[in-house]
Amino acid sequence: MIDFLWGPRPLIALQSWLGDAPGWTLLARGLSLLGDTACALVLFALVRWRAGRVAALSVAGLFMLTGLVDLALWELVGLPRPREAGIVVRDDPAVSSFPSGHTVTSVALFGWLALRGWLPRAVPWLVVPLVMLARLYLGAHYLGDVLAGLLIGLLLLGAYTRLWPALRRWGERRPFRFFASFGLGMVATMASGVFLFGGDRRAWQVLGFAAGLVFGMLLDSKLRGDTTVPLPGARRFPEWALGPAVLLALLVPAHLGTPPPVQGLLYFLAMLWGALLWPRAHAGGVSTKSLDIVRDA
């Protein structure tokens, strides 16, 4: 069984069945984004716009949790990527093959949104298998890696579902200074690690995600009210569409061969737009009157 799960046969069979048409590779790379940092950022922004600040923080917290667990397991296991003869490697991340981080992330995030009623419950059942198949077709993981990612994602989702209410109550009792110190300290630590020890594409993206999250949410929490973006009517659709359009304008170039530090900057700007600027701009919240600072209690 171990030889089958962490052997070349399932990958070779899948790749041979689908063939080597460029369209399959492009589709698999696109599906992989559903378990990547870009998808987490877009989901965060959408929840922030429609459900408010606290709901969006639940998405960001779960994404950071999955990232920490992935990093720990990659360091502990250190399983080499598929390299056997007959496997076509179309994606070659510079981390351990176990577990599939894309699978862990897609299970946790889409599962969380479905459980909270922000997505139809059928969506995770469609998205997660497609992400798993995409990672296998790209030759990035063994079958055992994606199945392990599925199990780990489910475990993290179950734990977070029970943990989040307690975390929310705990956070409500903490002053603004605590979150400012913790958030800025976390970003400084992450940035020091990336600059001192180097970082790949994903490390820079996560750094940009975290920095934009911290700065955006800290500023947002100091402004009056917690704005949400109303669903567009026919007349307001062009105005509403500005939010997703700017996100795409920032995230698409980050996946077109730009250097990792530039990707980090683009992710920072995208998160800042999603967490702070777009909800305030759409609600007229960037006017002079709305920039009154709430004094820390």
C-alpha cells in the first residue's frame, strides 16, 4: 500500500490518461491557485466586503494556521518530490512533497466558508478533488501526499471550528495595543527570516499577505464602524466591480514571472486594498469625516 501511495504508478496513469496537451497544464495550474495564497487573499477580501471585519479575520486566521502546520510538516518529513522515470514534472516547489499544502488549504478554507454559510456546501466537494487532481497531474505530489493533505485539512477544519468561538471571545477582551504589538512583531519576524535566510515565491507571498493584513486591519479597526460592500444592482455594478478588478490587476502580474520580492509587494497592496481601502472607498469611508480616529479605550 505504501509503495502504491508514494510510488509513481498513480501519477503515470493519470498523466497518460489525460495526455500532454498544453491546455491540461494551464487548467491544472489554474486549479492549483484554488489552494494557494492568492485564493486565500481573494476569499478574505470577499468575506471582508460582505460579512465584515471579524468574519474576514476568521478566514485569515485559518489560512495562517494551515501555513504553520504545512511548514512544520515539511521540515519534519522532508519527503523528496516525484522524480521517477515516466513522471512528467510540470511544477517543482522547493519544499517537501508531504503533505500537499494546496490540498490542506483548499479543504480548510472552502470547508470553513461552506460551514459558515458563505458558500454553498457543494462547493468544497467540487473544488477539493479538482485541486488534488491538478497537483497530481502537474507531478508535484504523490497520491499519498494529497490524501494526507485531505486528512490534515479536515482535522484542522474540525479543530478550528471548535477553537474560533473561544478565540473570538478572547480577542474581544484584548486592547488594541495588544494586537498592534503582536501583529507588527509577527510581520517583523517574518520579514527578518525572509531577508536573512532567503525565501521562495510562496514565502514572499505569505509575507505580503501578512503585512497587508496587519496594517490594513489595524487601520480599519481604528476607523469608525465596520463597513460592508452592498451587493450591486444593475446600475451600481460597474462601481462594485472595481474591487475585484483591482485585486486581479495586482494578483495576476504576481503570477506572470515577476521576481519573488515584487510578488510580495503586490500581495501586500492587494491585501491592503481588500482589507481597508475598498470597503472604505465604496462606502464613502475615505472621506475626511470618516478618518476620525477612535481613541483607544
